[in-house]
Amino acid sequence: MNIDTEDGVLRVAFDRPDALNAITEETVVELAETIENASVDRHDAIVITGEGDAFSAGGDLESLADSPDTTREAYESVTDSFGRVVEAMLECPVPIVAKVNGDAIGAGLAIVALADIAYAAEDATFSCAFVRIGLIPDTGGTFMLPRIVGLRAAKKLAFTGEFFDAERAADLELVNEAVPADELDDQVEETVGKLRTHPTEIIGTMKQAMHENMARPWSEALDYENLLQVQALTSDAHEEGVTAFLENREPEFET
């Protein structure tokens, strides 16, 4: 992968364009480690994209052919690679933006679903293609996809492995918006610019609350929300936000 940090933005790009950025276990472990090492003190946003014409064609089938000898070894292999990146993306306090420059298939689609915000080039193609190779959706696919697109739509996408375009992905809310390919960079940079003006630690707390509360009944979710809000109320970001409002100026957060 190509990894670069500039002006507080961590940029990660899958860099196997000749293989349509197919993901090996080594690649996904590197992605997980990179996201795990992101910090609200050093980063305002993470952007994930692909080199060349594809975002990612999903898991590398050649490497998948070298399967572990035992069920236990297979479980540990999946957990420590594709499972690890799910945990890293869901728990990362820094907002993650997927810049879907081209096709997002299988695990590539799942990574888009795990991102906090996603934009896709209009000519990108999507497929939850696991069924085509006799697998169930992984990389959090059975968890995030139904929560984003709805259970019935997720079942159809997973059961059929159908291909669909970026406009359909936007209709399903798999991506926030489909834009012309030559406008994708500008759209992502506009959003990243907005994220950089806001307190990253507060965005991380919002993300934590939303993810943790997905599985809670409303009464427990409300209590957890209140606990996190108390933390926010005592933060430097809140103090600066209120002070700026009272002084009729834009806040200057330590992002």
C-alpha cells in the first residue's frame, strides 16, 4: 500500500493496479495496522482509495487458494486479517473517508461500507460478490451492509452477487454521493477540509456513540449518549465552541 501523511490527513491507497488492487492478507493487515496507529492528536481524517482504475476487486483469489490446513488455522487467519481491519475501522476515532475511484467488489465493497463517509466515481461498479466464489460476505459485510442498505436489500445484493453502478450505490446509501470521475478528488478534499475544521476528538466520540448504540435498546443507548455528552461538555473543544459563538467568530479548534 501507499501510505502518506500530509497536513494531518492520512492517505492510504491500495497499490496493485495490475491486479485491480486485489487484497491479500498481508495488505489487509497493513491497512489494519495503519488505521490502528492513527491518532486524533496527529490526524484529522483518513482517506482510503485505490491506485489505477479500481478501488479494490476484493480478496486476492490466488492467495486464498493457499488455504490453511485446519479449520482452527483458517479461523485464526481470517480473524487476524480481514476481521482485524473491521475492528480497526469501526473503533478508529479518526473519521475515515472512502474515495471509490473505481470498482469495489467483495471485500472492497465491505471496506467502503465500513468507512464513515464515502464518495464514488460515477463509472465505478459494485458487487457483493462473495457468493460467486462460494463464500459469505466477510470484512464485516454481514454486519455493516444490512445496517446501511437495509436487510432486504442486503440479502438481495449478497444472495445474487449482482453488479450495480455508483448511482445505485448512492440510492442504497452505500456511498454518500456518486460524482463524475473528474470531480471525485475535489469532492473528497472538500469534505476532508470540513472535517479538518472540526474537533477530531468530538467526531471520534460521535462515531463511538453511534457504533456502540447500534446494538443497544433505546434506554441504554440514551444513557450511554448522556455519559459521552458529559465528557464532551467538559472538553476544550466545547469551551472554544461556546466562546467563539459568544464572540461572534469562527471557532479555532485544536484539530
